[in-house]
Amino acid sequence: MDREKTLLAVLVLGFVTIPNSFGIVRHNGSSDSDYIRFGNHFTSTVISGYPMENTLYFRASAVVIDPHWVLCSAHQYFDSTGNPLYSGAFIATGSNFIFDRGQVYIADQWFCYPGSTASPDGPDIALLYFKNPVPGVTSAVRFRGILQPGPAVGITGYGRSGTPAAGYFAPDYQRRGCQNRMDRFGDGITYPEFTIFSDFVPPTSPDYDPLGGLAGPGDSGGGWFNQEGLLIGISIEVGALDTSYHNYTIAQDITWFNEWIDTTMSEMNRTRTLDMPDFAGFSACWMSTTGDARFNGAWDLVPDGRINNLDLDIFIDQWLCTQPAP
């Protein structure tokens, strides 16, 4: 879809709340501005929604992982059988859907991870593809190692805020973030092993963090980031739909899905028309990623964990095939 078609007039704001789409609930007596300031460090977390009859409806959150690609939860756009819920999808790059929407871009294609469902049992992963690169957003870098419980993680999203004492507040579509421990993983029985759990603990807990919090409706698809700023997961669910202490946020551990993400992105790069931004993107990956599998982006065209001469050969062939005749 052409860039001219990516900007739509917003006539109505529609907030869709479903039981498994999750804002950042904060401590009683805490400063909301601290959570907003922390969340706005993670500008790769963006607004996601769907267009309908010249109206943009807020849906949840998502993460830009490449200029052409955005990662989100599958249940934002697909039903339990993998069929699309809407005829389109968009992202907005601002910090607030009402007052600071930034630029709005309509996805050209979207991809659901095979077997993804609208169930908290997952898997619950999807990708949005944008033919024209999304400018002005620094893409999140995906973590490629093996996650271990314990370290603090930053959890981000645009969903409803609240406190244990007051309950949920009215939605304001503002990017926020909280910080908790990464407490445990699914046991493979009650929850799949690719689920991560982060508890919202009270001030009396030895694990208390002043920026501790809990996801809320509208945070699904929001990024989880480790202390190095690398993307480790996306929110999909909470233990119970309330703002209580000892409730917990659930995410998908994307290290389980990196191979599918890499393959989907690489296959698209093998066939689509390349332009100068692609050349710049490939060059940037080459300079920063050779030998380091954490930073492959979409350009590991021969999936072997690094950007090397094999990928360069394919890129050159594709470049020569897709450039317009003089």
C-alpha cells in the first residue's frame, strides 16, 4: 500500500478491551509521571490498532523490530483459528494516541505464527509488514541468548493504568513502563515453557521496586526489555483482570520464536523490491552484526546466525533484479 494511503483522519477513538489484551498499573501513592518517563525511553514500543471506515481504532501495543517489521501478539489481529479479525492494521509512533500520535502507518501484510491462538496458553505471536520503512523509530534489538529468571525487566505499553487501591483508571492511551523481576517461566504443563511471569509485589516485599507494576488492558504486544535494552518478550496476559498486588504479567519469550521471525523477514527481503533505504539498512547491519547473532535484523538471508558474504550475494542479486531499468 502506498505511503499516501497510510495516513487516515481519526474521527472516532475506539478502545477495544478483551479479557486477554493488556496498561501499566502502578503502586499506590506513586507518581504517574515516573512511569510515563520510564516508558518513553522505549520508543520502539508503539501504538497498534485497526482502520475501519476512515476511522482508526486503538487496539493495543506493538514493538518495531526493523524499519519494515513490527512484532505484536497474535490475539490483537487474529482469532483462535488464525483468521484475521479485521481487514487492516496500523501502528502510530507517538507517545499518546490522543495528544501525541506521531505518524500513522498502515501495514501492507501481516503474519500469524503457526498455531497461535487467542488463548493464554499461546503461542501468541504475529508480525506486521510495512513495504515502506517506518522512519524516525529506532528498532528494538532482539535478545538471542538463554533467559534466566531474576534480573529486572522493563515492561511497556499504552494500556489502562491504575493502582491496587483505586482499581483501573479510564484509558488515556499513554505509553508507560514499569520494572519488575523476571520471576519464572512456564513449567510446560500449566503454561508453555515460552511464557515468562513477572509479579507485581507490594512495598513490603524484599523484591519491591519503586517502578514496579502490572500490565493492564491495552498493553498486549508491548515490549519486555532486559537491563541491556534488548527485547526479550511481549505482553500477552495477566493472571487476573484486576489491579491487585501479587497479580502477575505474562509474556511470550521471543527467543523461542526468533527463528520464525528471522525466516519470515528474510523470505520477504528475498522477493520484495529493494530501494536505497534497504541498502542503507543492510550496510548498517553488516557493519554492526557480523559475528554477533543478536543484531541480525531482517538481513540474515542465509539463516546462519550472522550477516556475512552469503547474505551479501543474495542482496546483490536481489538488488540487481529489482532496480528499474535506466
